[in-house]
Amino acid sequence: MHEIAIVKDIFKTLEQAYPETYENIAKITIEAGLLCNVQPILIQNAFEAFVLEETRFRETELEIELLPIIAYCKQCTSQFEVRFHKFVCVCGQPSDQIVQGEELRISQVIFKD
Amino acid sequence: MLNNEVIRIDRLPVVQPLNNQEEDSLILEWYEVNRTIIKRESAAGRMIHLDKPSSAVLKQGLVIYQDEICVIRIFIKPCTCMVLQSSNMEMVGLFCFDVGNRHLPIYMIDDHKIAIAYDGRLFPALQQKYGASVTLANYRLDPSQIINCYGNIYEQNIKTKK
Ligand SMILES: [Zn+2]
């Protein structure tokens, strides 16, 4: 299951970024766009399975923030949120120029005091 | 009155008869119901440290804490869902197969409606295959509505009972 690989990747990235302190991570926040091709429930479940094995992270929290899809309208030169998969601005102009929604990234890491 | 004390919950309470306590909620996204550690403020501002046994599933309305002052329940936020409405069992079966292959939980909304959380990549693919039978709407995805078809687990249960 490729979500397990994503979770392992997250920890590998954090180990490289914080080699001395990464075992003291209290909370990781992930931002996942609705177009990122990864379902939040699968990441969350993969994380729970990972910490069952890697008990040193038993106290670590993983929180996923879903990012809505935001597109850009050339006509209005402004952004709009794509709701119910409608890639159409309020002005009526269709747009598939995506500004947000494809990202999958670590947005915050909190360490234990 | 709220104080700043953290409410630590490491097991679910045996619910006592309610006694006009204040109702409070721990608000979750639909995909957080299997989380073991959640440190978050309740709707009324109580700090909660939930450390639940991994077997417990956080369902809508579940009481996770109760004292003389308050009752704290799980509240699952509704989300945009891809809904298949069909009385054609073959279509329902195919849909469940396609979605199940991606390991996604499927929720039974009512007799002729099944739903999964909206995904911007999956939706066009499902719409192309199932046409107008697949629509988008907001629903609460509660784990009690998940369709289970774990034949293997059933067999394991029989084995352990012997
Ligand atoms: Zn516009």
C-alpha cells in the first residue's frame, strides 16, 4: 500500500531535517490537497499502523489538514474555490488553472517541551 | 465555568444517566475516527487529550467523557461525498469493487445510496464510468455506516472460537 511508503517517507524526511531531536516530535501536521491523489483516511490509518510497530513514536500525533481546490480566473484576475468539482468562476468563466489542491506536504512539526 | 485543566481520556467511560450536564463536543473530520492520540480543544474550549485504545472507533454521538458538569461527545463534520444512487445491484457491486480496490471505506447512506469522500482525481473517473448515477453532496460519514465485507476476518473469528 503506497500510503505506508508515504508515512515512512515523512519520518525519513524529519529524521534528515532534525537528526538529533526527531524522536521527540509531539505532532506532525500534513497538508493534503483534494487533488493530491492520496486519501487522508489511508494516510491516517497507515500512520496508526506505523506507530504500532515503531513504538518510540507511540505518543506522536499526526494531523491532516485537507486543502480545498483553488483555481485562478483570468477574466477576474482572482482566485476562486472549486466546490462540488465545478471549475467555473462566479463570473461564469471556466478555468482549470489550479492554484491549490495538488500539494501533499509537511506543514508543521511540534516538538515535546 | 471552564478552567484550563486538560481532560485526559485514556479509556471510554461507562455512560451514567444524564443529569442536565452541559453538552460539549470533540469535533473530528471523517478521516480521524481511527486516530489514537488527539489533543484538541472541544467545541466549548475544554482541552482534551484523547489517548484511546486502538480498537475503539469514534462514532458520531459517542460519549468520550462525562462528569457532573459536562458530557463530551464525538461530532463528525459532514464533508463533500461522491454518492452512487442506483437500484441496479450490478452497478452497485462494480462501484464497490472499483472503490474497494483503492482500500477506501464505503458508507451506506440509505437503502439505495452509497457514499465515499470526495476526491478530485477519483471523481471524474467515477463519473465517466457511472455517469449521472454518481453525484456530489454533503453527508456525514459515520463509521457505523461503513459497509463491511471482510470474509477473511469472519473466518478468523470462527477459528478463534473453536
Ligand atoms: Zn472570474
